[in-house]
Amino acid sequence: MDSYRHLAAHLGLDLVAVCLLTFAVYYPRHRRRDLVPAYLALNVALFTVVAALAEVGGTGGTALGFGLFGVLSIIRLRSDSVQHEEVAYYFTTLVLGLICGLPHLAFGLTAGLSALLLLVIYVADHPRLLARSRRTIVTLDAVHSDPAALRADLARRLGEPLNWTVMEVDFVRDLTVVDVRYREPEHSAGARLAAPAEPARGTAPAWESV
């Protein structure tokens, strides 16, 4: 009977932690409903598998559990593309299910580790942390042979360039595709989308925070 109470307490802790992560932190910030059931299902599924494999004991249940954890990670990362911060949430849900599903881990320690995970992801993905840093792929209507001229062009259109990579140069159409990380000007730091000073021809840039 005590083992069932222990398991129920760990399950309750896991559900509270993953719901806080998903509904209180992730969804209000990123608004991707399609990942909400994925996070919840993966967390509860891993908790269930780890709790069940713990009963196997010395016949290799622990090793099988960690193997399953690795396989789930590989499968998820090879599926539909997600942003890097969403990958962080994904791994956090898996780790929560893993540590909460370990039956021999003390409840207080489990609660403390879960709280630590939630605190780290809350702070690391806070909108005010590096709020002016941005990343975009932009198509310029010019080809710059001088890196200083390219930097000046990017600064004029976007803000202070921090780092950039030239992905494609088209001399026929006079186009340059650049993957750039930059710092927004202070007057536009509060805006999620900031229009360039001059429109660039070609595909529109995909804006995101880093």
C-alpha cells in the first residue's frame, strides 16, 4: 500500500510540474498549441515506462529505460522542425517524467529537482533576457565584396550586427542571402517584428528571438 501511495505522490508531482511548464510557462510565451499534447503525452508516457521498468529491477530495466529515453529524443528531433527553445522545453518534459518516475528517489529530492528544472527554463527563456537579440535570414538586393560594406548594409536595415553568415550569393540577380544575428535598436526593442529600413527583394525574413 505504501508503494502505491509513493507512486501516486510522484505522479501527482509530475503532473503538477509538467502542467506548470506547459500551461504557465511555454504556451503563454510561444503559443504553439500543437506542441502542448506532445509535451504532456511524452512526459506521462516516460513516467509510466520508468515506473514500470523499476519493477524489473536487476534484469536490465534501468538500462532499458535510459535507452528508451535516447530513442525518444532521436525520434522527436528527426520529426517536424522545432525552434531551439522548444527543444529545451521538450527535453525538460522528458527529464521531469524520468526523475518523477524513479520510485526509489525521495519525494523531497524529486520535488527539489523538478523545481530547479522549472526555475532554469523559466529564467533561460524569459522574454526580458537578451530581449534585443534577434536572428533572421534576409535577402539583400545587393552583392557586397567588402565585409565592412555588408555590415553597414545590415546595420542600416536591421540594427547592430553581432554575427552573420553569407548563405548564398547570386551575381545574376544581384542578391545575397544572409543568416544574421543582430541587436535591435533601443527604440524598437519592444516590438516583436521590426520592418527593415528598406524592403529587400526575395523571400521575406523569418523573425525569431535567440
